[in-house]
Amino acid sequence: VNSLSTAPTSISGTTTICNGNSTTLTLNGGSAGTGANARWYSGSCGGTLVGTGSSITVSPTTNTTYFVR
């Protein structure tokens, strides 16, 4: 039996970082269903793919908004 995904309740990570530094963004709560994998984007939901999985490390050089689905 395949299980359905449950949406995460939040994302943790440092909200403000200086140019040249990095932070790890991590999904909290929820669960991935059978065969599901979180996909992280920058710019817009479905914009530029920046990683997959329950967490990613980012090092933006400008103000950047990240989305996960």
C-alpha cells in the first residue's frame, strides 16, 4: 500500500546570513509518502531547482526566497 505525503509544519534555518556564509534549511514535521522526495526551489515555487531531500545547505549572494514542494 502506498502512503500519501503529509505537509511539513515548518522550515528551520538561519533567516538572515551575511554574503559568503551558508545555512542549512531543514523541513520539520510532516512525512514523505511512498516514492516522494522534497524539491527545493529559489525565486518561485517551481523556479530554479536548488536541491532535493529533507534539508539543503544554501549560500545565497543576494536576498533569496526558497520554496519546497
